[in-house]
Amino acid sequence: MGGILENLVNIGTIIGTHHLIGTVKVNSIFQEIDLIVGEKVLIEKKDIRKILTIKDIKRLNDRKLLINFYEINGIDQAKEINGYQIKIRRNLLPEKDSDEFYFTDLLGLQVYDNGTKIGDVLDVLETAAHNILIVIDKNEKEILIPIVEEFVKEIDFKSDKINVNLIEGMRE
């Protein structure tokens, strides 16, 4: 399955259920929701992967989506997929110039501090001052890294890596 997985983009994380019919709430800043209705997506948590098909999506606010999957038909099934990340095929996204990227492109990238892997990008927090990478480390702890040149040295999409240079106290 290797070839397929490299071309996936993480668009968000299932954070809960909504109503009894199996709708899930998703933390996501993904904007192009119309493009993925009817498409198959991969959901993944630790080593468990499932393929689901998106029935419909509603944007709740700029950080949350409501998604119905054809395969999930009730709140009990919806609860089982809580905490899963949703990944879509990169080729479902509109083409863009090589030097621009969506924040969703950063989700799931591996983050390295001076050559040592510190975790994976879980989300991007948009603030007035600058955007912040939310990185989750192997202990499930969040590390917040402002996306500014001082800390984010290189975003390498070819190898799915972000090289950062953190200062004392950022990883605690």
C-alpha cells in the first residue's frame, strides 16, 4: 500500500460526535470541502486505518467541520472513530503554484529539531500575529512552534519534513 499513502494530505482530526445519526465533528482548517464530497478518505489512528466515503460536509466555523460518512450509521459507530486523522489524496486538491501551499499541506509532516525528530504536525493554529504549528510528540504532548523564520528553517515537501530550530523551553 506504500505508494498510495505517500500522496495523502491530512485534513483534520475527528474530535467528537454530533447528533445521533453518526455525524462527526472534525477539527480542520481545510477550506476546499466541496471537492471531497463523495470521495473516499483514509482515517487513521496509531496503526488502525479505515477507508470511508464522505457523504456530506458542513463547515461549522473556521476551525470545525461536520462530516457524515456513508459507512457510519449511528452515534456508536461515530464514537469508535473519535481521535482518527482524516487523510485525502493530494490529487483531489486544486493545483497550485509550487511556492505556495495550504496550511493543510503541513499536517502530518515530520518535524525535526537539529536533525532529531520531535514529532508530527497535528494542526496549524492561525493567530493574528503569525501562524503556529501544533506538533504532537511521541508522548502525545503538544509543542507549539510559531511559523516564523527564526524557528522554522525549512519546509521540505519532497521528504515530508519540517526542519526547525527551537529555543530552550519550547519543548516543555
